[in-house]
Amino acid sequence: MIDAPDWRGGLAQWCWAYLGMLRAHPWILHVPISAPPPRRTSSAGWRPACGPRTGSGCSTRCR
């Protein structure tokens, strides 16, 4: 759960959590990826990083 007072803090929390996951499972960096995700739901792991950008001043289009 990302709980930060602003979008920068929220994004930083997400980045640190993601780095922790990569350090705990270094093999994931060696999984071959040859194509983009087949469905929109395949990118669900990245959605938490988008939430903290609310209030950043970016329009919906640039998010």
C-alpha cells in the first residue's frame, strides 16, 4: 500500500518497493520478454505507480 502525502513521495515509495522485490528475486531480470503484454490486465503490476501521480499537475492524457 502506497501512503504518501504527495505524488513524488508515493512514486518514491513504489520505486523502493519495486527495487526490494527485484533484490529479493534477482532471477526476474533474466526472464526473456519478446513482446508487449497481450492484455491491459497484464500490466496490473505497474498500476500502483500511476496512482501517486494524481495531483502532480499532469493532465490525464500525459499520465
